[in-house]
Amino acid sequence: MTQGVRSMQKSLKIIFSLLIIVNTAYALDVVQLAKELNLQAGTKASIQWRRVFSSPRHMKRYKIDHLDEKTRASLEKYLVQHAADSDQPIVPGL
């Protein structure tokens, strides 16, 4: 193997490791993930959030299609629990 190939493999391993760390961090802090994706729970009713997560087209629009299933489920749960029509609504912009 040439030095260039080894260097590239090492770089890819580092990038892959960083992606795993970032994805894990997202799973641990759903509120921060929602903020980073510019998703505000109070902007939609709970049924609208469920519709977003049930449609591949909508998930792609909101850039949540690339998240792993566990993270998506956590994010959906958070957004539905704090939707505009929920018992614990979050006011948009706070």
C-alpha cells in the first residue's frame, strides 16, 4: 500500500469516528438537535409533527431523514410532547 492510501484510510477512520460521536451527542440532547435543525415544537400541532415523521418527503425537507431511527424517535417524541396543542407547549422563539 502506498503512503497516500494509508493516509486516506486513516483520515476516513477519523471522520467516521467523529460522525459517530456527533450522532451520539445528538441522541443525548434532543432539545439541542431540534434547535440545530431549526425545528421549534410549538410551531405545529402534534398531528402535524407525526405527519412530518411518517413521510420520507417531509423528513427530507426538514433534514431529519439522515438521523438514525433512535434519534428520530426521540426527536419526534420531544416535538409531539411540546407541540402547540400539547399539555406542555413551547412558545416559538424561546
